[in-house]
Amino acid sequence: MYVSRFSIKKSCLTLLVDCCLMLSPCVQAQVQVAPDRYRIDFVDKNYNRYTTDEPHLFLSERALLRRARQGIAVVQTDLPVSACYIDSLKRMGFEVLNTSRWFNSATVRCSPDDFGKLQTVNFIKHIADIRKETSADTVIGKEPDLELLFSFLFRKKNAENDSPLYAAPVAFYGQAADQTGMMNGQALHNRGFRGKGMLIAVIDGGFYKVNRLSGFDNLRNDDRLREVRNFTVETKSVWGENNHGTNVFSIIACDLPGRMMGSAPDAEYVLLRSEEIGAEYAVEEDNWVAAVEYADSIGVDVITSSLGYSVFDDASQNYCFDDLDGRTSRASLAASMAAARGMIVCVSAGNDGETNWKRISVPADADSIMTVGAVDRNGQYTSFSSVGYTADKRIKPDLMAMGQETAYQNSTGNINTGNGTSYSTPLLAGFVACLWQAFPDRGNMEILEMLKRSASHYHEPDSIYGYGVPDFAKLMETATLPSAAQNDSYILSVLPDTGADGFALFLSPARHGRISIRIRTVSGQQVFSHTDYLSGYDAYRLPVVWDANFTAGVYVAEARTDAGITTAILIR
């Protein structure tokens, strides 16, 4: 797990625990007797009640729309794990913690004595030990303030130059002015692109007091905090025990004009906890995969995660440099699979630049995602930021953002500054969501390519800066955009059509100009098209008959005008 300023790795674990005990007297090590955890891979998905012909039964309408806009089909890999296999494990007495559609697997918990039962099950292909419980694993009590430990562990960065490299309206952004201005993020916000309508998932280790802090009042009042979910067994709550996610989330979502503004203050959010604080084991990758798959299923557009893994408490699970190929780690594979399903996945590069490891970790080595490193307020590389390349010689990190003296709201409500790629990642992820709001017709890979082309090192990418720091003002100059208000009022609805065996597409308001309507399957096959001319602002209604082209299943209707593109899901 990456924390602000540094990453807790095995090389400093002993010192960290000593400092915690010294600085936080309410921390107590307690003996915990608990079952071990195992990853089970199944042989197949037989006896499955779900099919790719009815994806709306296991994927939300929003998830299907995201795929349809980008021409991404629903495939067998997307099918849930067979329920009969899960039920069989439960009847045998195993606790099923998480499942994975993409890897056709489950994470279970059982005692070592019961482990032998798994060896005789004929629908199990492989079993991996991913978490050994020991008496020293769990630390109970109030979490220590990790900022206080920094002086014990790492040297403080030089911060002599307090003037920002780029101008940003300090009166509005407050202490976030420098981190916003470096990338000209205000160019997006000034055009009305503040993340409205975009759904962002934050995957982290806990979100202490996010449900109470003032920086998120508008988020809660507008009901834009759509869901919180915990994928760990360490605790039932996402609100307690750990403030890393709080700091991270504030950088993207905080809305305190004049004090601090996040990079996507108008977006919708889901908060997903996957990190277990007491120890470092491979089970956390399984938690992370479950969180990513859940984000896919509910229609998330952008994932931001400031977590990474290379060294575990069980040394047999450690990664070496040759493993950083994007195809070895299950978390890295899941990150790439999420990208293949139309999401933009933003992952922190890591904070090991000054350690013997130096390299990025997993899932930062994944292909087709955005791995984010850290620069200071002058755009210069910070020595703690992990470097590339990957083992298969791909450019990593992909992009950079301000990760030194980055402003965030902490769990006490104060605006602090801290260091880490944990902070540069959500900062950039929020602006990426705003950019996608501005260019809704672009696919996720097109958005990433736009970012790289605007960045400071695009023509000479390397293993330290990647493609560099993106420039959103430059991006805004590349195309004429409709205003955010126009996009917000442009809606396509599907209505029943009385008197006919079909339905009606209803566009409101219709506007002027040419309209092109097409309907296709979720796999991309076109079954209907129609072109017309809109003569005014009255609503436009188009009746459609269910003909032989429409078999039972899920379809995507798309209306394209000069004002943009809007879509709707219909089911026969």
C-alpha cells in the first residue's frame, strides 16, 4: 500500500512498527486466531444461469452504455462465477469472501484443518495460499499519524521555491492552486467541465470521516456519493481506521472554494476499500480485483487507485523485476482487463525511487492504463517517485502530476500538504474525468493518447517522466466544444409506442440540424439506422417497429447531432 510521502515496504516495516508504538500509546498488538485465506480457480463456468445474450442481468445499464459507446462486446469472461460452485463451497463450510468473473475464481477462508477438503473437489482447477494468519498480523486501535513518522524514515524534500510555475486563481482554488495550475486544469473547469455526469471509483485502504468532513458536504447534499463498499474482512466499515483514502479522495473531490478545490468536484463517486492495514499479503490483490470488477459492473468511467505491491510479509509472494511485464500479477492483468472494457484506470507509480527497489510495482506495470508519477511544483522529478521501464520495455510511468507538497484535506478538516504518487494520481485522474466529460464521443484509449500528446515529454518519453505533465489548456485548444450546459440538457429516452409492436425514441430538446440515429447490439452489430433533419427546439419522436432484425436481447440506441452524441439502452 502506498501512503503519503512514502511506501510501507518490508525494508522499513520494523522501524515503522517501533515508531508507531513509540508515538501512539493506544496502539496494541493483539493475538488473533483466524482461518487462512486461499484463492480457488474453477475449471469452467458450467451450470451458469447467466449468458452473454442477457448482460443486463449482471451488468448495469450504465456499464452497458459505456461499452456500447466504445464498441466493446460482452464476452464469456464477463460472466459471473457459476453460483452452483459457490453454493457447494458454502455447504462444505467455507466462507466465500470475494469472487472474480474475469479470472473465474473465488477467495475463501477456512481453517488449515479444513483445507484438505478442497483437494477433492472436481470443479477446482488450482488453489493458492494467499494469506496466512498469525498472531502478529493485526494491529488494533487508533491508527498512528503517519505524517509524524516521516522524519524517522525519509529525508524531507527541498521546498525553497514557493512560487508556482503556472498561474492559477488562488482566490478560488486556495491551496490547490499550484497543483491545478501546473496542468492548466482550470481550463477545463472554466469551460464548465468539472466532472458532472462522470462516475469515478476510488480504491484505497479506508476513508476515515469522509462521511462527515466539510469538504464533501456538496457531494453528500447532491447525492453524488453513490456507494461505498468494503472488499476486506479486516473491518466492516470503510469510514474508520485509516485516513489514507481520505487524503486521496479530497484531492479529487474536495469542494471548498477559497480553501481547496479538487480536480473533479462535480463528479459522482463510489468508494471501494480493498487494502488491509495490518499486514501485506497477496490476498490484497484479490480484494483489489474484486473492487475493479465491481466498478466495471456498475458502470464506472474512471478508476483511481493509490495502491501497489511488490514486497509481502510472505517472501514467497514477492515480485521481482522480471514480473513487471503486465501479465504476471493478477492485479495488473485486471487493470488491463478493465481498460479493455472501456474504463480509464489510473494507478500510482509508487514511492520507491530512493529505495533499492526503485521501480514501479504492480499494478502500475499494466498495459493500457495510466500510471502516474510525481513532480514538484516546478515540474521537476521528485526523487521518491518510482521509475520504469517495465520488464518488457514499455514506457512507465505514463504521465506525471504534482506529488510533492500536494494539498489535501485531512481527517481533522485542515488543509495540509504531503508527498507521494498517492497524491499525484487522484489529482490527474480527476482532470482526466473532466476531459472525458468534454469529449464524450472519444474512447478511453483516445483520451489517454490525447493526454500524452499534450504532455511535456511527449517527443522524448523516458523511464523517469514517461510522457511528462499534460497540459489541459493545450487540449482545450484542439477542438471546438459544446458548452457543458448544452450537453446536460440533451437526453435520449426510450418510450413504449402504443398501437404498434415497437417503441419510440424521444430526443429532448431536438435543436436544429441533422440527426443520425442508429441502434446496435452490445457486440456492435447495427440493426437499425435513420437520418432526419431537426427544424426546431421541439422534442423529436421517432417510432421504431420490432422487426426481424431485433431478436431478444440488449440494444444500444445512439442519437448524433451537431450538439454531440447521446445514448440509451433498450431491452427486448
